[in-house]
Amino acid sequence: METWIQHLIILLTCFVSSEGVVFRMEAEKYAARRFHNHRENASGEKAVNFNKGQKLNFYFCLRDDAEVSVNQVVYSNDGGSDTFEVNLDGKLVLGNLKTPEQSNGGKHWNEFLYSGQVGPNMTLESGRHTITLDFKETDRHGLDVDFIEIEVNDKKLNREIFECAVYCIPEIKYDNGPIRDDMPSAIAERIVVPVNCPTDDNLLIPVYHEDIKHFLITATLPKYRSFENHYTGKESFCNDDNSGILWSFSNLKIPWDKQTDSWSGFTTLKYQASNVSKNSYLTVTFQPIAKNDLAIDNTLKISFNEPKADIYVEMKYKKSDGSWSTPEGQYITPQNMDYLVSIPRNTWSDTQENQVEITILADPETLTGLDLDLLLYRRKEKRRREEVLFNDMNTRVAATNIYVGDETDNEKMVVKSGNIKGNVSNVSFISVYQKSQWSDSQHEILRIHQNGKLQLLPLPAHGFQGKMPFGTSVFLGANDPTKMPPKAPIDQITIIPEPLEMFLTYKDGSKATLLVKTDLDQTNVLVKDVQITRDPIQFPFATISSMWQFDGNADIDHVSTNGNVERHVMNGWKELYGTHFSFFRKCISNHNTLSPDVQLKLVNEEDLYLHL
């Protein structure tokens, strides 16, 4: 009874604590498998055995300076008394613990003891830290350690950062210059909007000014240094049209026997674990596909909810001729929990049942209780028609019209110029490509859409291979902040290739001129001669559109303005005032790792010549 009460007290403490976030660190994750013991009453039914002279290191990371405490060390012993020391970063001794001398034929190994808080509350610097259990004296049987609990007074700290899977650099700052008195400040507001897709922009920052004339948008590579380029396009990640779903299984918890999907009612899913290997099999059987749908590409999405360890997933499908596709697979990790597979058109049969087989390679104990979702959907067929407007050795300008199925978006714009061949109508967006000094290829550095959305990229770094992802965008032009998503429809763009200028006329009669310049490390767009026909107090002249799910999975996580006052993008402010704003990341992101940081700077008439 006493042990049960101790467990209840600890669980209640975890849930009601208002001071910070409590993280449980399982000993088996930090010790070699040969030290593991099966203990039925241990967390996860595993504990780790240690003897005199051995040490166990628990590593954790902080995103910022924070108050930290070791709330619990949970252990068991059957035999003579043992002693061990708890220290921080190999320097500070937090306390010495002594196990009771007790023996009951091995039964005490399953009775775990809770130390209570070890040492004082400590204010620790951001970065990596280590809690070490140093085993000083033990009998020949040693002692078992189940887990420790660390409490951190930082409610924005998540498990990915705490476990050092995401790294944050507090020293990253932007110099926005001093507060300026020679021009009125702009007002930036923060609006958080609900989204269905985790990669969609859920953060809007409209910027207002009573008499805006000129401003500068700058895109640079993030200040953190990373050689990774995680990137998932929104179109491939999410499906916002439920009518395109062929079948769906949600909140599956392994193991199960047989399930029927909630969409058609004619699709079955079976689960089977191998008796001779670590393989588990999911088999989906579904009805013949209508002939009209055979010529449409499909996407299979497999999503896992917080796997306990890395697992390998492999998928194959039966084709219309009865043969199986070549298996393809991917590792699922806490940083990458979704697996997307493109299935080409004319794969399925319209006369026989179709099948998909998913193999999961992992220890059964890792899979037990694991949640996952399965979704097969038709991809909207998008056709693009690109027309090159200008192309020389260094710069290419192209206009693109997007068709979705047989329908064409009615919101299109006209692109015209005397320097470029005739007018082009029905344009969805314009792209600008530039050549870097160290590459013969041209790289997209700008895209402006008919709805006013401006996307920018700096030139890639020397030796970079792959595609640079767009991230934070800016809607240029007066838009209604009460309507989502933002929209400032453009009626016409006139382009002058050299120097690269764009003259924008909006459907509401507003006007602006864009001057585009690219340096080695940044792309600048000077928006000048702005004429807005709407009330500038009610309608922002620009709106920052970005995404933040958590630190380490975001397009921006901080904002700073005049006087270099910086704030987390989701906390501590509703309005900011200034003439120079920076939108950037301090935490290396697993989403759009190399998408740019963005700055918005007001420019007065006296300084305009500096940017021409």
C-alpha cells in the first residue's frame, strides 16, 4: 500500500505542478542493454543495475537560462545497503543517497523507492547539462535505477529540446538599430489562427502605419549554422479535401486484430506480429477503384505518435497486374514521425481487391501501445504552364499559370512590359531566378503571387546541393486582417528587367513599385512609392505570415524591433512598435531548416537613395 501511495503522490505532483515542466528520464535510455533488468513494477518494466565504481549519466538541454531541480531518483535494492552520489556537470554534488539494507529473496527488487528532491533549486545556463549518478559503495548485487525526474521552470521547453534533439542558441540576435524619432513607428500585431495542417502558417503579424511610403524586405540565411535541409512541402504533407480520401484509419493503438475504415466501410486493416522476427505487418485490403479514378496519383500517409524508439517502416502495394511493387522504406524518429509515399496513377485495379502491406521493424515492446494513423488520398492534379518572360546570363523571369483539374482559379493577374514580349494574362505567380558567383545554374530567389504574397530566398551558400525551402512570407498591400488567409489581389504587374523593377497595381486601386536586388548573402526587395486606397489604420500595409508549432519546428520563433528588444514569437506581447522588425529563429528547426530569416525596415525619403 505504501508503494502505491508513493506512486500516486508522484503522479499528482507531475500533473499539478505550476512552477515548471517535469521530464521523466528513463535509466534504460542512457545505459547499455547488458545492464537492463526486467522489473514488473518499474516504469516501462525495465530498470538498470549498477555496481561500485560505475556511473550513469543523464544528458539534457535547456533553451534558455532556467531554474532546475532534481525532483526524484527512483531505485530499488535487495541485499546490503548501497550508496551513490548525485552530481551536476561533474562539479556540483547535489546529494548522497543510501539504499536500505533489506533482503527478501529478490522480491525487494520490484519495490521502488522515491528519493524526493535531491539538492536545491538551481539556475542553470542554456545549453547541455549532465546529471550523474556515481555509485560509491554497493554489495555484490548492486542496485537498480528506474528513472529520474527533472523539473524546469520554462513552460516553452518541450521534450525534443530537453532531450537535446533540438538545439537552441540564445546568443543569436539581430541589430535593428536604435529607436528612431525622425519617422513615425509602425505597429505590429500578433494573430494566431487555427490550422488543419501542422505545416500551414498559423501565425500572422499585420503591420500598420499611418502614412507608409517606402519599406525594405530582406531575406537572409538563418544565423544558426546547419548542413541539414529538412523540408516538407505543404502540398505533399497535407490533404485539405476530404472528398479525396480513399480510406482512413485514425488513432490506431498497436496491437489489434482487425479494423474497418471509417470512410468507405469496405476497407479492412489487419495486424500481425511475427513469431520468429521483430517484424510486424499491417495489411490493408480495399475495394476495386472506379475507372474514373485510376488515372489520378495517390499518396499514402503513415503517421506515428511519439514512438518510444527509432523504428523502420517499409511499404509495398499490389499492382493491377497482380504483381507487388518494390518495397520502399524510411526510419521513423521523434524528429520525423510521418512517412509519405507517392503511388503513381493506374496502379490500382478496377476489377479486383487492392492491397497495401506495411512492415514495421522494431522490438514488440517498442510497438506496444504505439498510436498511428493511416490515410490514402487522391492528390489534386495540378498542371503548371510556365512562360519565360526574360532570360539572360544572370537573371530569368517566368510567369506561371496553375490549373487544378479542369478548373482554373478566377483570381489571375496580367503581366506586361514593353521590354518583354507581349502581355501575359491568367498569371498565378511570377518567379525570379538569379545565378550565383559560384554556380552555373540559376536559383529561384523571389516569387510573388496574385494574392499579394511575396516569398524570398537568398542565394544558396557555396557548395549547397538541393532545393532551398521558402518559409516566412510577406503579404504586400492592404489586406483585411479579419479574413483568413490574407489577400491583397494584384490586377497587373509591369516588369522592367534591368534594373529588375516591378510596378504593381492592385484590384482596389493601390499601387507600389518593387526593386529587387540580390547580394551574396541576402535578397532585398525595396517597396517604394506606396499608394494605398484603404484606411491605413484598419488595413495593414504588409502582413508577415509564418508557422510556429514549437521551438525546433518553426519558420520563426523570435521577433525583435528597435532597441534590439527581442521576444518569443508566441509569448509576452500583443503589439510591437518600431521602424525595423526582424523575424528569425534561435532554435535549429526540423522543418524548413534553411528557410530564411526575414526583416522589415521602414525607409524615409532621406535614406531612400541608400537602397536604389
